[in-house]
Amino acid sequence: MRDRLQSNQCARLLKALGDPDRLRIIQCLQDGPKNVSELSALLSAELANVSHHLRVLRDAGLVCDSKQGKFVVYSLHPEVFRHGKLTDSLDLGCCKLELTGAMAAPRFNAP
């Protein structure tokens, strides 16, 4: 069978997104780059927990980091994140996660 979805890679990305705190971080980063302290304050979460979740998202290639002075600033990876007029989305290759309005739940679309 030809694995069109690249199942191992797809499962790794979906696993990285499979945590409510990591999905909240993705939502926070939709508005632009932020450092760990800013994300911690927005999420009312411990710095160590936010840092751990960011490492998981970075290792999966969903966020990238850059050093700005004494801070490390995180942003959604430009090859994955797509900003649109009506919705933003994460294009994982195997599927696309639409990041819709605040009241709507994220939707997964398979290619």
C-alpha cells in the first residue's frame, strides 16, 4: 500500500497537537510571536509547563524560535501556518487544521 498520508509523520504532528495546552499556545501565537513569559501570562500557566509544551511543538516543527536580546521568541512555523481572510490554518501535509473563530472548534480536513 502506498502511504499517501505519510502516517508516521502525520501521527507525530497530530500527537504534538493532541494536548489542550499546546492548542492554546497555537491560538496565542496566531496573533504574532511571543516569548515564554508572555505565553505563560496569557495562559495563566507555569513557565516550566509552557516551556515544555513549546519544546514539543518546536521539535515537531510546528513553531520556531529566535533569540531577540535576552528573550527567546516563539512563532508559528511559516511553512506550516497559513493566514487567511476568513480562517487561519496549520497545513500538516497529511491534513489541515483550520483555526476558526473563538466560538468554533478547530476542524481537521484531510487532503
